[in-house]
Amino acid sequence: MSLDRDTLLDIYTRTMKVARFDEKMRSLLMSGKLATIYYTMRGQELVTSAMMAALNQDDYLVTTYRGQHDQIAKGVPLDLLIAEIAGRATGTCKGKGGSMHITHPATGVMVTTGVVGSGLPIANGLALSSQNRKDGKVTVTCFGDGATNIGAFHEAMNMAQLYKLPVIFLCQNNRYGEHTAFADHTRVDSIVTRAAAYGMKGVKVDGNDAVAMYAAAKEAVDRARAGEGPTLIEAMCYRMMGHFFGADFSYMPPEHIEEMKAEDPLPKLNALMLEHQFTQAELDAIVAKLEAEIEAAVEFAFSSPFPDADEIRKDVFEEEIAA
Amino acid sequence: MSEAETLEAVAPRAKKPKQITMVQALNAAIDEAMAADEGVILLGEDVGAKQGGGVFKVSSGLTEKYGEHRIRATPISEQAIMGACVGAALTGMRPIAEIMLMNFVTVAMDQIVNHAAKLRFMSGGQTNVPMVIRTTTGVGVGFGGQHSDMLEAWFAHVPGLKIVTPSNAADARGLMRSAIECNDPVIFIENILCYGLKSDDPGTDYRVPLGQAAIAREGSDVSLITYGRTVLDALEVAETLAAESVSVEVIDLRTIAPFDEATVTASVRKTGRAVVLHEAVRAYGTGAEIASRLHESLFNELKAPVQRIGGAFSAVPMASVLEQAWIPKKEEIAAAIRTTMDWKR
């Protein structure tokens, strides 16, 4: 299978937006201009871009604390996103959520959870709503390999298949659950084998291969939209840095580091684009435009006000808490 | 014919309001809400027609009316039930999660505490979670330590949750409608021992507003503040003490959190004495919060320190003799009231 040029360009643009955003965030954190917890997605940019390229804007997404790539690829505006990460009143969540709790229903980002595995049961509820309302929407929930050993994963997989919900479980298998390597937390070779336990369709795919990843995503989306039920996609990728920004990752063996460098999705995607008759100049122009957008977003975020202290009494309930 | 018999003959039963049990009241409220709003759905173990309409029959007849897509019988998966309700609620549906027994809510705490309660706040008000968590419990039927607990204090400590419990069938009907219509998550606690209680049927579209306590009996000497099944005990004790010329005002909170502080404070300001009573373990219970707030706001007006009565500090025991020793007793309630009456500064 090959990809048409529009889809490829779409995936490339989403991927590079994520990649340049991540670079910018790391540089802001390094320089001390930004002080917050940040979970870099370096190495996982392409997986999510190919997935989101197969969705409609109003499809639902539930992701996790390592989810900025998912949110950006889904379309959350960078200015609102960065303002939120920087704790500003203009952020997506008025500075009340932060990087681990990004919500932006306007682009379909319904929940970002800081609790491993908790997004899966919620994704079922969004999909159940779509099933009852027949609104044709598909829900995607992203999580890592580490989330597949928590009870919520198993309860949610069973329920999704039982009700044939229009939901896609996208496991971004980055081969580490926090500091623990896959083989040290799971005895089976592949997460995807677990799909069979629930009678669910499961697909294992190289998440760094744009063509294969998009094909897997598209098929799952089409099945869900056609009422054929959920899919578990195990997308193989690498987490190329520590658990959170600044965290040590010397526990990764040197051969693992060599392997992941060789599989870096960014140069691979660039090569694929050139194979498809895009010129490097065209690609560089796209990236330059994205960089300008990111700079403007950072400028917006840092020139925005901090939230008012009164905000702690708002949004607890519909009615404000008395002062 | 006596006068009463004559009246009965002239207007047979027409003037007698129909009686309903708490189970019928809950069923009626959910039925009405489902008829009024397609977004109201019910998820829970055994709730469908195939399973007999729920272990306590609260969803009896609803599958036949609204279909299996709206009455979803679930696997025994409390996290999945709760999460699905959270997700559906985020899209504007009004799901009801039935968790058969309150102790089983503990296996779904993450979805309730980290998600249902917090998503409105953490999203800066972009989303909200209009769901009801229905659950039943109760001490006195020998179910033992894992099927009897009242855990309302756990949830009262979490910003973003409302907690409701009816003491009678009419309130059950009105509170359930209000809970379903609330735009925030509501934990609705039902007491197994109250399911058979009958009230005059308040009729269709009846609502009891959340956050509003009821004066279950007026009095002038002591305010006895309680909720749920212990309201019945409180009323009995009040009747007994009336014979001793102690006038007890019984307040049924109905909404445990956030509670109706205005009504409670006004009552205690009037009586100058207060006893807080609940079935839940006394230590660290909601009674401590209520007593503390009364001491903070009315310290100079109180004629005695606020007394607290609650369950013993152990797991709920099975053997009847132990269970009865565990649960707050009417003699204890009366003694606490007398303590406040006899207090000398």
C-alpha cells in the first residue's frame, strides 16, 4: 500500500508540528524560562500523527499525561496549549489543568488523564454516547504499554467488545513503563495478543512506518464507523528520552539506545517524503512555517496573565463556591 | 354509619393519596427522567430485563420501555461502569451508574475521585459530568463488613461531588429527579432497610431541590441533625422524649454534601443545643464536620457542646447481637440529648 500525497503531507505536517513543539518545550525548560512537569514524546511523533490524520475533527480523543503529541496532532491550537502548560489564564483550561490535564472539546480532546489506564473506561463512555446517538463519531484512546497491566485496561476492553463500541485503543508501545522495560513488566511478547482474550480485533504495526501506521489507523476507524466494533492497535515505537523531562534514563541498555536511534521516525519520514517527490526545500518551508507558529504561540503564552485567585472557587460545581 | 364511614362511602379512596414504596419511587423517578430526556441511560450489573430489572428491582420494566441501549446490563466491572458513565456524561448525556452495594464503589474510586469529581475544574469549565451514582447499603441485615458501610464521608471530602440520601419514599422520588438533572456528579445513597418504606406518592414531576434540608419534626430544645435511615430512629426518640417534656427538632439533611448550613444553623441558633447522628462510623465522620461548623459559628450561643453519635470503630459485624451493638441505638441518642439538656457551664 502507498499513500496519496495529500495524506502524506498531512501526516508530515502534524508530525513536524509535534517535533518542533517538543524541541521548543525542552529548550524553554532547559533555559529555566518554563518550570513545569513535562513528559516528552520524542520518538512517538509519527504514531499519533498517522492516527489523527485518519480521524475527523469532531471525533473524540482521550489521552494521557504523555499526550501533547496526541493533542497537537488532533488539532489543539498551540497558543492555548502552551499557555495552559505555562499556567496562564488564557490556556485551554484557564491554567487549572496543566500539561497532564489538557481538555479542548472544540478539537475533540475530551480528557487527558494523569492516571495510567484511566482513559480507557472513559473512552468507552464517549463511544457509547456516539452509538446511542448515532452521530457517527469515533473515539480514540491513547496509552502506553505500561497501562496494559492495570485493571481498567481489561475491564474497558471487555466492555467495548461486549457492546461493539466505536472505539480504538491505540497502545503506543514505547517499550518502557516508567523506568521498567517491557520484558520486565509483561510476560507475553505482544500487547496485541490480549485482544483475542476479549474477542476483539487486534493489529500490531510499526508505528514509525507512516504507510503501515496510517493503514492500520484507517482500517480501525472505518470498522468503528461502520458499527463493526473496537480495535486494539499496538503501535511499536520508542520513547527516546526519560520518563519525564530531565529524568535519568541510563537504565536503558546501550543496544536499546542504538536500536531506537536507527528507528527514529523523523529522518525516516523525511526520506519517505523525498521518495514521494516532495523536495527538501518544500519540506523545510513547511517546517519554517510551523516554527513561526510555535514562536508566536510561545509569545502569546508568556505575555498572557496568570489566572485570578478567585478561580479556585469556580468550576468546582456549576454554581460558584461562596468566598 | 359513623361520620368516617359516611365520608368513605361518599368519596371512596379518592381523597386517600396512593402510597408508594421507596423502590417504586426510585423506579418512577428514573422512568420519568428517561421519558423526558433520551440522554438519561442506566448502566449497572443485572439492571436489564433479562436479569430481572436489578437485584432490588429498581429498574424493573425500564428495558421493556427504553431498550437495551439505554438500560445497559454490564459485566461485573465497576471501573468500566463508572468510566463509561463519565465519558457519556462528558458528551451531555445523563447516565446513572448503579453500583449494587456501596462497598463496591471502592473499586471504582479512581473514576469517581480523579475524574468525575475533577473534570469540570481541571478543564476550566469546558466540560462537566452530569451523572448519578446510585448505590445501596445499610447496617442491620447481617451482610457483614463488606456489604454494609456508609462511606459518605469519603466522598464529602472530595470537592466536586454532591451526596444525597433519602429517608422516605417521597423524598427518594424528588431527590432522584433533581440528582439526574444536576449538572454535576451526584452520589445517591439508598438504604436497603428503607426500600420498603411507604409514603404518600408525591406524583409525577416531583422534585426535592438538592442542598435543601427538611425539618422532619419541629422542636425547641435540641436540634437532632441526621439523614437517611437514622431519621426514623431520630423521630422515634423525639416522640419518646416529648413525654419527658424535651422538645426535639429533627433535621433530615437529605443532601449530605454540600449540606444546608443555613437551615441547620438557624435551628441550632433557636434551640442552642445540637446532636448529630449518622449510621456511618462516628470517627472522622460527616458529624465531625457539622459539629465543628456549629462550634465555629455559634460557640457563644450554644448551651452545650455538640454531641456526635455514629457507628462503632470496627468493621460492621455479621452476628446480629454484634451488629446491634455496633449501630447507633435509640438509648444512645436519647442519652446524648439529655447530656445537652443537663449541661452545666
